[in-house]
Amino acid sequence: MNWKFWKKDSPRLTVKQSLYAQELLHLMNSDTIAASASGAMKLFRTSSAVSIPVRLIAHNVGMITPVLKNDDDGAVVLDTDFIRLLKNPRHGVSSFLFFKSLAIYQSIVGKGYVWAGGNINRPPIAIDKVNPVNVHLNTLSDGTITEINVTTGPYQGTYKAEIQGTRVRYILNNFAEIGIIPGFSSRSDDRSMIGESPLLAVGPEIQQLVDGATHNSSLLKNGGTLSTIFSLKGDIADDQFEDAASAIVAKYQGPNKAGTIGVVAAEDVDIKQFGNTPKDLDFEKLQKLARKIVALQYGVPIALVDNEKATFSNLNTSNEMLFDNGCEPVITEILNGLEFFLFPRFKMEIDRFDLTFDRTSLPILRQRFIRELKERREAGVETPNELRSLINREPISEGGDDLYWPVTQAPIGSDVFTGDNPEVMD
């Protein structure tokens, strides 16, 4: 099709048709909206379909209690300088805010950055999250990051790459360092391979929601329902047709022009109005479908974002699904990133310790954990100390490593009536 619709020898598209074509092109290129950190964060600020599931995930991630697990003996370490730093990252920043912010950045942008202050050869005296919007990476042609530039904020500066053994550190004046919490990247043009926004896959749905909300708001404000075909009568010159079409498109194009009342002072223009309501366009169903797709992209059950689907019976199941599919992958990325960044500063071996979290501290998992403990105890295949380690309790010395079995059970074929009671009942 010849898209130069103003040419006389080509089919002329109406304004409505041309707007539809432009919208299709816009949606096909909508992944560019979330391609940058600033674009992705703008979607988070402007679309409730994005902010609601992301805040559900981030709120639960912020409530974790970090702990260290010794891979040699399985012992859980609750009180070390490293854990104390994570519980009190810096003055004015709580552990909840620290992990919640990292979860939002990881969910929206697909990667995160952590600042560590103090002598770079000693444990940090403070750590904090860095907004990815304020971060610019300088890379070589092969994707190697040479500098991390923090453009604004309290941690502003150029952090230069320094290779130390198998590590690459990004350092500012030997008294500050930036660490990267990477995510997954599927893009061939992302040579640094440190992550991409999950919103790239649902860009059209999000844009539909944003434009739809703007459209409805504009309808209420302007008080009209104009959906019109402009037919320019007569045989007019190309430049006149182009000027007229451009003026009409500029006047009525876009969701923020919905409801505009048109006034035309000309006798050779025929205007036909077709008043499509949101119901006619099945607008409400499209909005719900878009919200559902965004929620599923983040692993959030529909029942938690749509009250029509919520019941008391499915609430616990939905919360458990939220943790499994939405929260735990984000927690794993954040904790793994903190391991690689901070363990060397504390002279801790990555292959000996594992940074994890106390699952019993999360209200979202409490009912599941109680149920699993009861089932495992009744199965009788684990010792009391093995069960206690699951809830980060210290082992007991007497009887803690003994395996218990119900006294009412006996091997098949054995005679239970022996010893003091030899009688066998018929």
C-alpha cells in the first residue's frame, strides 16, 4: 500500500484510517518505551497495571530477613557484621526500603545498582540503592563496561572499572564503589548483557491502558464523542489536500484530543460522524485483558489484582503463587548480586556461604510453612534438628539427631505379641 495518502493517484485514507495505521506502527515499536530505564520507570509511574503487581512483589521482598547459611554444615548465621549491614544499610534507609527499592528497580528496569561507601579494601560502612535512571554505562564495542556514570543524586560521579584478579570493580577515589545486580537479557544489541526490562514484552498492552485512560479522561473533560471522516469535496490541488489533511490530523489526533468538538468554516467539506462508545469498542474487555497480561508477566495471580476474582478460599493459594512466581525470582537475583558484590569486602568465600533469607519471617509464607513442617514431621524421615534448621533454630544436643517413628507401627509379618504378652487373639 502506498502510505502517501495525499497523492491523487493513490487511495486516500480517511483521518480515522490514518490514525489507526499510525497507532499500529506505534504499537509495533512500543518496546522502545521500556528500552531505557527512564522510559520503563515512567510506565511504572503512569500505569496502575504496572505499579500494582510490582508493588505487591516489592512489598513482600522488602519484608525479608537476610541470613547467612554455611554450606559446609548447613548452620544458619544470624548475627555478623555483614548481616548487620544489610539490616541497617545507612542512616535514614531501613532494610525494608533498601530491599523494596531494589525489587522495584529489578522488576521495572531488569537490573539494579548498589552503592557502597568507605575504604574499598575494608567492609563498607554504608550501602544504598542507586536509581537506574541516574546511571549511564560507558562500554567498549564488545560490551565491556569501562565506566559507570551516576549523573545525579548523592552518589554522583564516574566510577572507573578496575580489574582485580577475577573481579571487575567500579571505584570512585578508593572510597566508594558501585556494584551491579544483573538480570536476564534476550537482546542481541545489549552487549553488556546485564539485564532488560520485563515491560518490553508487554509494551503494547501498557500503552493501550495509558492511552485508554487519557482518552476517557479527555471525553469527560471535552464533552464530545467525535469520531469522524472528513471528505474533501472536489478536485483540489495536492498541496491544498496535504495542508488540509495535516491540519485535521493535528487538530484531532491522539487520545488527549478525544471528545474535541470540531468546527469547520467551509462549504466543500463533508463530515460524517460515527459515535463509537467504549462499549461499542469492547473497551472494558480490552482494558481487563491488558491488565491480566501485565500481571501474568510478573507472575502475579489475577485474584490479587482483580477483586472480582478474589475469594477467601483462594487468597492463601494466590499469596503462595505470588511468592513462588513473582517474589522469589526477584529475591534470588538481588541476593546473588549482593553476594558477588559484598562478600569479597568481608573476606567471605562465595563457595562456602550462601546469602539467603528467613522464610519464617514472611507473613505470606506462614501458613504454608506451618503446613509443610507438620507434614514432614508426620512423615518421620527427618530428625528434630533437621526440622529445626528449617526455621533457623539452634540444634538440641539430646535426642535432636534421633529419628523417631510412631510406636503403633511395626514391620510387616512381625509378631507384635511377644515378650510379656505372648497370647494371640483369634
